Amino acid sequence: MGAKEAKARIKINKLLEAAGCRFFDDETGPANIQLEANVKLTKKKVDEFGENFEKTKNGFIDFLLLDENGKPFIVLEAKSEEHDPLVGKEQARNYAKSQSLSM
């Protein structure tokens, strides 16, 4: 992951958290963001990834938002501003299809 994409993810993280999304279970409810399909994230796992999320087993998605029932709801793909947004859109579409998410 390049520095510019990492900066985009940091911005997105802050926006998601401000909107009430959670990367981890807390007193307000269960996590509603996944970064790897079918894997419950813990702070320890995130620390183990370091900056190389490509080490994940099942492929990596930038953000998979879950609905109130814990079901996949939204796929978000982070890209640096120098990439055409359609590249991210197609990556998100392909990920959603591979996970049998409706489009």
C-alpha cells in the first residue's frame, strides 16, 4: 500500500468513526466494519498486520460495512487521488461479486 492510499484510508477511518461505525466491539455495540471477510478483527490482529494488510488470508478489502444484523452492506475501496475512481469502483464490484454480495 502506498503512502497516498494510506492517507486516504486514514481520512476514511476518521469519517467512518465520526459516523458511528466501529472497527472493534465496544460499549456502544459490536464492530460493524470488516477488513477481511469472515474474520473478527482484534487490536492484536491489526497490530500483527502492521502496514501490510496484503498478508491477510482471504484477500483484502479496504472496508466492508455491516448492517445492524452483521450482514455485509457496503463495500468501500480506498484509492489515492491520482487513481481514476472507476478503478476503485471495479475493484469493489469484483470483491462484492466474489463474496456473493448483491450489487
